Amino acid sequence: MTTADSRDGRRLTARGAKTRAKIVAAATELMYIQGVGATTLDDVLAASGVSKSQLYHHFDGKDALVRAVVDHVGERIMEREREALGHVSTIRGLRRWRDALVQNNALRHGAYGCALGSLASEVSDHDALARQALSQLFTEWQGLLAGVLRRLQDGGALPPEASIDQLATGLMAALQGGYMLAQTARDVTPMATSIDMALAYIESLSDR
Amino acid sequence: MTTADSRDGRRLTARGAKTRAKIVAAATELMYIQGVGATTLDDVLAASGVSKSQLYHHFDGKDALVRAVVDHVGERIMEREREALGHVSTIRGLRRWRDALVQNNALRHGAYGCALGSLASEVSDHDALARQALSQLFTEWQGLLAGVLRRLQDGGALPPEASIDQLATGLMAALQGGYMLAQTARDVTPMATSIDMALAYIESLSDR
DNA sequence: CTCTTATAGGACTATTTGGTCCATTTTACA
DNA sequence: TGTAAAATGGACCAAATAGTCCTATAAGAG
């Protein structure tokens, strides 16, 4: 909620907040399915059943709306991932996390990719503020992975000299790259394979 | 050149080919820098110094142009990668390949990402033909990596039971995910780290 | 209760954008 | 060299799109 709002001093009633939320929810959905560039403000209005003045009442324009979407998607994903990773401390737990993501992506045959990743690659070179927000979200997400790896290390499932941060980066890249290949192939397999390879490497560090 | 042209029966003079090439070159550049969605046909016309009728003379519309760009980028990258990977048969060679990509990406501080990857994530959910072309290009590219890995295996640098195709998929995903993280962070580091992790795993398979 | 501010609806405008059309020039080749 | 097809320039059009404005209603604070 840091990068998004166009109205910083103003009051916001419960009704207003609800309208704002409807707009962001509709925009999030549309931009995930159609992409940011292909989603027009009229699309968002039609999908949310809100009038144009409302949109401009709550947001300065499309860029501001996109930033709100970034924040919203970020919150949703971070919530999900905190839930999924926050207490994982075994390789088995990490594999269960993998299974959930793969299964979820398989439902749509890889389409649309990672909600955060697609947003990032479409927006990063166009809006510096959105890019920074996304970068920070990736860092946070990676931090959750690093937390898991640190617990693995503490539990002896990773050698003390293993570089937690680099492993977390590699795992996140494998995840994102896998999403992208799956999206292009319309097949979840490459995503599963790439995460598996990253996990296999992590696992291999202990038994050598 | 399979997915792109709008004019299949017609003749093409040298002059016409040159104009067509100018259009595709300008569109490629613009779509790489600005993204596909943010690049208008007028942008392409202005950058290529060509009149509108020319664009519609050579292409059915924006989608067809995008497909031509996909083909063009694909040819360029595959040419480069065939050159870079075609005769590599050692881990050291693979590391040199990595160095070249990292160095190149470092020049723009990660911006714009992978020419093929950015295109893929922006276009895959919007144009089935372009998606298929991109998917095939990734498969080809991965095939080059698989070739390297097979030569490594033949030379004893990889155990016979190593699954070449899966390793190639994982390496490609690491590359693409790395590009994306680097693009978002505007820092080449995560890309270097993720490729390094993939290479470290590949290397680790032999000495265990 | 009243007054101020937020919320809402939606018509309206300006601009951008994709796409068409046609008159003219250039090129290939019979 | 004559002619048909290709290439070109650019005006023109229609739809889409971002953004503005004005009026009316709902809601909260004093």
C-alpha cells in the first residue's frame, strides 16, 4: 500500500474503501489473464461495475492503478508464501511446497505464469516505482526461502558453509524461469523439472 | 520466417525485402526496449522511416508484425547460441558461455531481460501462433544445451545415468529466471548466481 | 440537524491507434 | 521497351482509450 494511492491526505469511508478494493480486484484479475498492456481502464470499469469518475477518484491514472495491483498481488502472494514456507524446516516440507505450486499451475496448463513474475517482466522497464516494489517483493519472497534453508542448515540438513542467500536466489530463479517456460509451452512440466533440479542440488549439498 | 509473413504467394523485390527488413528491425528494437504492448505501429513507422501503407503491405497487422519480430529475434539468438554452444564440450566452455551472457547483461544493468524471454512472457497468453514459435525456439535453444551436456557425458564429465534433457531444462529455466530477477532488480547479480547454481549442480554430478 | 467532504454516475472531449484507400512511382520480365 | 505487378506516400477514417467535468447523493463530524 506504499506505492499505490493517489490520495494521501484524504479521508476514506468504508464505502469508498470497498469501491477501491473492487477496482483493484478487477484490475488484478484482468491484468493477470490478459496482461497489463492489454487491459484497458474501460475493461476494469466494466469488470468492476464502477464508474469512471470513481477510478480517477481513487487513482491518478493507469500507472497508479498498476502499482496498486502490484501491491495487492504482492500482499496475496506473500501471505500465501508466509503460510506455506514460514514453518518449513525439512526438505520434505520444501517438496510439499513445490508440489502445491506445481499442482496449482498444472490446473491452467502453465498459462499466465507466476502472478508476480509476469507483472515484473511486463512492468519493470516501464515504471520505476512498480519495479522497485516488485524487486522488494521478490527479495521478501526469497527471504522466506532463505529462512527455510537456514532452518535446514540449523537442523544439519545443509552444511554450515552453504551460502543460504545464493541458494535462495537460485531457487527463486528456477521457480520463475520454470513458470515462464511452462507458460510458453503450455505445459507445467518444465516448471516441475526446474524446481526439482534446484531442490536436488540443495539436497545434494548434505550427502556428499 | 514460418509464422510471420502476410503475403505468401506474392513476389518480393530486393527493394521490398529491404523495406520489410527495416520494419522488422525497428520493431524488434522498440519492442525489446519498450515492450510489445507499449510499442505502437506509429512508433515503428517513425523509427523505420517507412510509410504506413508499407507496413500493411508487408504485414496483416500488429499481430503479424509481432510474429515476424519473434522469428527475427529467434534467428538472431539461435545464430548466436549455435556459435557459442555448438562446439562446447567442457565445463570450462560452458562457463565461458555463462560469462559472455552475464557480461552482456551487465552492460545494461539487467534491463530488458532476455530478448526471447521477455517476448515470451508478454506474448504467450495473447497470440497462440507466436507462443508456439517461441516454444519451439526455446526447445531448440535447450537442444543446444543438451548437445553440450551430451558431449560432456561422452567425455566422462557427466555420469551416464544423468538425464540430459532435464538438466538442459533446468539450466534454461535458471537462465530465464535469472534474467527476469536481474531485470527487476536492475542488477545482473541474481542472473549470475542462478546460472552458477545450475552449473554447480551439473558439475557436482561427476565428482560424488 | 446541518454542513462539509467523500462518493457516485456518466456525459463529454481530445488524442492515440489500428486500419483503409488511392494515386503515383519503381521494378521485373516477356 | 511496354506492361503488369510490386512498392511507396500519405491522406483519411473509425474505433478505442485516457482523461475531464459537472451534477447529484451518501455519509460522517460537530
